[in-house]
Amino acid sequence: MKKLQVLAIVVVMLITGNAMAQTKFGYIRVDDVVALMPATAKIDSLLELYQRDTIQPEYTSVVEQYQFNDSLYRDSLKTPKSVRDEIAKKLPGLIYQIQNWQQISQQALEAKQNQLLSPIYNEVYTAIRAVAKEKGYTHVVNKEAFLVAPEGDDMIVAVATKLKLKLPPQLQQAAKPAAGR
């Protein structure tokens, strides 16, 4: 019986040791790679255009609708009661939009930014997966995800190379392994 327990422990240790030997961790700051992508530089100007050509005119339209409806509502002599009742239903919604415009416009801007960045993130994630497969990484995590984690390699150089991006010197320095590994 004792031999069977010892054999079971040895088998478990071999399996565990084999699994640990096959585990290879890699780390990367995805946002650093996204910032290096050429298309990312254009997004700021596209967002400014979106703000100027879409969000600002929308705000102006809401304010004008409010002013028009408010003036009709207040002019009780010229406006029939049924129209005033309809306007009374609209005004709270317009007031809400005006009072909360900062939040509404911020949400619209973030949605547009996410829409524009989505293909860039997809391209970066595809490159990360390809590098992980080529280099045999079993786990790749965003550097900011953990305070303490097992040792691993910074993959930014390999991913930047895969995407044909020029890596700034500060990111090259940060990617070098720590001494004593």
C-alpha cells in the first residue's frame, strides 16, 4: 500500500513538473502598441471633426428646439391648448438633454472613439496571438493586470516587429529583461 502511495505521488509530481515546464508567460502593454500604430494618430483629428461636425450641431439643435417650444408654450394666447399640452410633454426631455449635455456628448465621443479604435485593437491582438504562437507562450497578460505575477518576457519588441512598427528607445529599454533572470 505504501508503494502505491509513493508511486501516486511520483506520478503527480511528474505531471505537475511537466505542466510547469510547458508554461511560458509573456507580458505586454497593449495600449503602448496601439499608440504606435499609424492609424491611431489620425483618430484624434477624426474625433475633433466628429465633435465639431456632429456633437456641437446636435447641441445647437437641442437648444433651438427648446427655445422654440418654450416660446410656443409661454405664448398661451396664440397657441392652442392641445399644442401646449404636447409641448409640455417635450420640454422636460429637452431640458434634461441640455442640463446633461456634457455627459451625453462624452458618451457619444467615447462610443465613436471605441468604434475607430476597434480595428486597431483587433490588429494588435491578432499580432499578439501570432507572436505568442510562434514563440510558444502559453499565457500572455497585460502588464497592468497584475501587481505580482510569475516571471515572463516583455513581448512588445516582437509584436512591434510583427506589425512593422518603429519602437521608441524608452520602450526598447523597458522591454529588456531584468538582470539576474
